[in-house]
Amino acid sequence: MDWLVKLSMKNRAFIALVTIVIMVLGLISLNMLRRELIPPVELPTVAVTATNPGASSEQMADQVAEPIERQLTAVDNVTSTSSNSGSNFSMIMLEMEYGSDVFRAASQTDTLLNSLDEQLPEGTTTTTLSGGAADIPAIVVTMSSELSPGELNQRFDQSARSDIENISGISQVQLFGAQDEIVRLNPDDDALSENGLDRSAIVDALEDAGVVSPGGSVTDDGEALDISIGQAFDEVDDLGSTLVPVEDGTPIPLSDVAEVERTEADAETVSRTNGNDAITVMIMPSNDANFIELSEQALAEMNDAAQQMGGGTEFTVVFDQAEFIEDAIAGLANEGLWGLLLAVLVIFVFLLSIRPTIITGITIPLAVLFAFVGMLATGTTVNMMSLAGLMITIGRMVDDSIVVIENIMRHLRQAPPGEKKVKTITRATGEVSSAVISSTIVTVMVFVPILLVEGMAGELFRPFALTVVLAMVGSTLVALTVVPVLAYWFMRNQRIRGDRSATMPDTDIRVTTNWMAKLYRPIIAWTIKSRGTRWTTAVLALAVFAGSLALVPALKVNLLGDTGMNMHMVTYTAPQGSSLQRTSELSRGIEEELAEVEQVDTVQADIGGSS
């Protein structure tokens, strides 16, 4: 790679321009990179939800979930199936081999469900959902108000839901604990009998009423007027005035044979925040979501909606992934900054010169900015894994530059009188270029296999390995191009303070005699002094190696470690057959106990549904 060194020294102004371009592009890339807590992991799962109003949990399990689960084992690449059933509801989960085509599996699932329709109980409806089963909500917010749950739900749908779902990066908005407003009819069987009717007459009347059909058009005084047949229901009173045909008699209003009331549907889920009833709003992110921007826009929409909804509506943030992302990024960035300062300090202690220290310290931010450009080009996000790769590489980044700058310093001290500075720096850099490149290749080759790993481990650790590779390549390029140019501009042909050179006895080899050499030279001399000292050194090295292996069983093993989230999830399963009300009562006791735990700020409970 001597040609690269020579090329950079001949085009020093161009190298300076490239350095500035890398800095600008790196800063732009950093602002454009999507930030998230952990790399996105797409689990190959397909979920099927089945509902049948009025069915018990046993009926849903035996007559709905079991046949569906048995039928769906025919889907390609299915590794396991599971189901969870309750009153009126069942959820069947299909887990497939990693890398399977989820959309193809969902299509197969729909086809198999269609062939199963005749075998399922009447009134059963199924829905197929595809995607990751472990998707983490971007934001979890509770909504409370003086309004009834049904009215609060309706106002949220009118004022905020569509605006929030239209925000870039949001896939859907899920409500938990919401009750829909419905119109309930309570037939009066005695009144029906008096008029010679039964309940089917009410059904027939409702099917014929409330439907507006086009009836053509007429022309009146030169104007074309459209004709509509029927009348839509706008109010509950309109429904009550619907006429029910009576055989051999005058039709009677529906309100004469049934009670018509506007009310709320029976609760299927319950949501509480710190013991108070609420509606949980879960905002699910899309694969390309920028959590920071998503959070800011969604919370701003909710603040505006709270004023429009009235009734003292309040939104309380229970969980916001953006906060943890910002904290994690800030924490790692702070640790990286301290690492940079300590690295520069150590370099100064060993080189005992300000200018070479500054030159070497510049290589770290340049290599990091180069890595940011590469991350943007490869679609890598800023997350805990990619940042960890940068932090680990900081120490290795500076190694190449230290080797180059130290050799340049030595050659400048020992350069023959009258030799041009360009020639000296070029010779010094070319002398160590092979060592610098080979050490980088060895380090990169350690991480390249991680880029080829498949499955969840590959998706999690690929950003880590890719960031290390990019940073190492950037560090090597900077060491062989930028460092020699900076050395030419800022270093002088002078002896470094505290560092004297001397010739080894009976050789032409010149060695330094600074304070560091005085420390390590006696140790090296002792280790190679005799066969006994050499064997002693080898045995000590093997003992350290064996001791390290012995400590491996004591290490804790987990997937991601502490992500910094100050949230803990507790799953409680009520006794089989427990009603929603009974489960809610049992859960309330657990909530009260958790609220008494020191440092617990918010206790959020979601009961029912598929939870």
C-alpha cells in the first residue's frame, strides 16, 4: 500500500478536502440515521383470531381453536402451534422456521380457514394477522376522563385516532379497555304476542328499514332532482319509530314492542392506571419507524386532542420507547467521549508530545464519522448494538495511527541531514503500512462471519459486526492517508522530550532509552534470560489462560442484558373459568401490592382479550 501513502503525500490539499467532506457527510448521516433501542427482529409468526359471540371459553377451545390449530399444521415450515381461548374469543399462534415467507404463510392460512368454515360453529369469524409476535409498542398511553368509556372512545376516534395513524412510522393504534357505544333492543314478548308477532318480525323490520336506495331522478322546472327511497337512522328515536308490519292490521312503531336504548357494549377488556379505570392506547411502530420523531409527533397530537375532546381528558404516558433510546444513546455517547479523552491522555503519556497526540486523536472522530456514512449507506440504524460496536472499536481505531505516528517520529529524529520531509514521512509510513493493513484485516475477519449468521442472532448482532468493520476500515484509511499529511504540516524535525536514542552493543540497531523502555526492558531481559525463566513465563501464561476458562461458568448468560428500561412486566393467569369481573378483582389486589413497592411510580393493568 505504499502507493496510497505516496498518492496522499503528493495530493495533500485533496486529502484535506476529502477529510472535510467525510466530516460533513458523517454529521449529516448521523442526523439522518434512524434511532431505535435494539435492531428490528422480525419473528416469522402468523396469528389467527377467532370470535363467536356467546360462546364459552370451553366451546371456543374445543370447537374453534382445536380444529383451526389442527388444520393449520399443514402450513409450510410451521414448527409449533399454540392457542389461547376465552369467552367469545380464541387466538391461535403459528411459529415458523426463521427466514420463512410470512406473507406466503398468511395466504396459505386464509385458504385453509376458508375450507374450514363449514366445520366451525355458526357465527364464527376469523382474522389472519402476520408479523412479529414480539413487537414492542412505541408508546403506551392511558386515557382518562370524566366522560363514560364509550363516549371517551368515540371522541378519541373522532378527534385523534386518524391523525395519529397518519403519522409516518406508525402502523396501527390499538385501544385496550375501550367500550363501544351500541343500541340495545329489549323485546317485550307480551306486547309482541298481543299484536300476533314474534321476535323475527323485529329482525325483518330492521333489515328493511334504515336502508337508503337510489330511486332515479325527476325533472322539475328544468332542475334534475335525485330520488332516494328509505331513510337512514341518525338518532335512537329514529330507530324506535321504525314501523313493524302487523298481519291484517296497522303497522306499529318498534318502540311499542321493544325497549330501544343507547348504551355501552359489555366490557371485554379492562384497563387501569394506578387503580383508576382508563383506556390504554398502544401505538405500534412500523419497520422503518424513527422512534424519536414518532414520539414527538404522536404526543403533540394527543395534547391537541385532549383539548378538543373535553371532559377533563388527560393522557398519561406509561411507556415511551423514545425516552429509553435517547437515554441509551446519550449514555453510550458519554462513555465513548470519556473513552476518547482517556485514549488521548494515554497517547500523550507515552509520546510526551502535544502535536503527535493531537494528530492521533483526530483519527478517532474521523473514523467514527466514516462509520456513520457507511451505516447510512447500508441501512444500519443507531441502536445499542451498533453503538456498542463503535465504543469497542475506539481503542482499536487509534492503534493504527499510533503505529504510523510513532514510526514517523522516529524517522524524523534519525533522518539524514538534508533529506526532504516528504520523503522521510513517506518512507516511515510505508515501512509500517503492511503491518497496519494486516492487523486490520485480521480484526475484520473476526467479525465478518457474524455478518453471515442467520436467524435472530444474525439480525441482532449484524449491526454490531458491520459497525466494527466500517470503523476499522475507516481507521486504516485515515492512518495511511490523513495522518502522514497532518504529520507533514504540524510535526517538526526535532527530538522528542525525554526520548533519547542509542545503538545496541555489537549491532546497528538504534533503540530508545526513555522512561518506558527503562520499565519494560528489564522484564523482557529476565523472561528470555535462561531456559528456566522462559519455561516459567510459559507456565504463567498457561495458568492465566486456564484461570480465565475456569471463570466462564460464573458468567451470566442472557440475550441482550440490561436495556435500561425502567419497566417490569408481570403476567397473571386467573383460575380457569374466571369471569372478566372476577379476574379484575384478583388483579386489583396484585396492583395494590405492586404500588407499595419502593420506587414504583406507575402500575398499569390490562385485563382480558388476548392478554
